[in-house]
Amino acid sequence: MGMDTEPLRRYVADALFTRVAGPDGEVHRARIHGTPGPRWFGSDRPIRRVHGDAAMFIGGLRALLLQSLHPLAMAAVAGHSNYRDDPWGRLQRTSVFLATTTFGNAVDAQNAVDRVRAIHDRIKGVTADGVPYRASDPHLLGWVHVAEVDSFLRCHQRYGADPLNARERDGYVADMAHVATALGVPDPPTTTAGLNARLAAYRPELRGTPAARDAARFLLLTPPVPMLVRAPYAALAVASVASLPAWTRLPLRLPFLPVFDHTAARLAGRGITRALRWVLPAPPRGASEVGHAA
């Protein structure tokens, strides 16, 4: 007679849900998926498939590492974010935002965007080099956007259960452009070719700073996670680093081991996403595991 693993799955799922969605997770989930009315994206849109896959956990970590390479973006995070003191709170807020804009009622989606824009309006300062920044700067918002889209899409293609074809990949970039426009990004890319070109255009502005390297060490080596989940988190970290382009490694002081990246790291990524799919309940059509966790 085989062991009944359902109690274990439910226990781990509840613990993960609480971490990702926060104490009000059930309330958010009911509102996002249960409120009637039109949505920004229909159930057939690629954004729902990408944001509904466990590969988003790897993509989210990759996005943070990639975004940190812009000195102004990193200065804003270091100076105004409590990611060190309350990393789970930041994850929960991001999770709810992604779930609301992807799956929620259109009114709720717009309200979520309005709240983020209000926060951005208050974030401004000067870097250690004396360069002024403001989070509402459209050019800086554009960098954060393309880093996220590239990370979510690439990790979905590498680790997702159902990768997109070329037309669907363009569709995903276009879906994300809708959210970006609402957030104040001017002329966001709407195709993968446009996304790649925009990323290349930002390259001269990117560099590793002490703050970026400190954030990478915190995210990869000393995250505030319980001992029992250190090994699964390490698999997420390895997979996220392996998915980064080679040119990011030196600025962030990350190892570049091509053979390892293409073998063990990919196996780690596939293993952890399979485990997450087992733990998390199967979402209804068009819903998400990340959205489910919100």
C-alpha cells in the first residue's frame, strides 16, 4: 500500500501560499478570481499561461538580478525598498500586483496600477555618484519592464510546462506592453524582436555596483528562508543564475560555468518547477499558480 502524500502536499502548499501571498492571501485570491466583470486579458492570452506556471518563481529571481545592473534602478531599491528587512512582504505585494493585472477584474487591475504609480511618484533621490533619480522616470520604468518581460519569458521557455511558440511569444510581449503602458512606460516593445532591441539599447547604461553585488549576495546566498527550504531555494537560485546572459556574470560577480549551466543547473530548474507544480493546486483554466498564490 503506497503512502498517502496528500497531507504533506497540503501542508507544504499552505506554507508556500502564506509566504508568497501573505496573511490576506485567501482574501486576495477570492477577489482576483471571483470578482465578476471584464478582464484586461482573456483566458486564451499568453500572459495567463506564462504567469500561471511555476517557472515564474525562477523568472522573478532572475528579473531582480538583471534589474539591479542599472545603477539608478538599484539606487532606488537600495534607498527606498525594505527588501532586506521585509523580503517576503515585497514578494507578496509583487505577487498580488501580477495576479491582479493578469487575472483580476479590469477595475481592480487599474486600481493596482494607480497604487504603484503613486508609490513611484514618491521615490526619488541621488546616487552615491551624485546622479539624481526618480522611480517615475519613464526611461527607468522602461528598463524595469523589459528586464521583467525578458526574465519571465525566457524562464518560461526554459522551465515552463508548456512553452510558447513564436506567435505566442510575441503575444506575451504585447500583453505585457499593455500593463507597461498603464504604468507609464512610453512605447514598450510589443514583439520579441523589439524586446531584444530594447534590451540591447540599455546595455551601455548597465554596470555592477556595490549595491547590486550586495543585493545579489543577499538574494542568492543569505535569503531569509527556513532551513527546511534552503535546498529548494538553492535550486531556484542556481536555475535563475544559469538563465542570465553571460555578460551579466562579471558585473555581479557571479560564476560563469557553461557546462554546469546547461546540465546541472537546468536539471535543478526542471526539478524544482516540477516539485512546485506538485505542491501547488492545479489552477482553473486561465488562473495562475502565482495568481493562485495571491
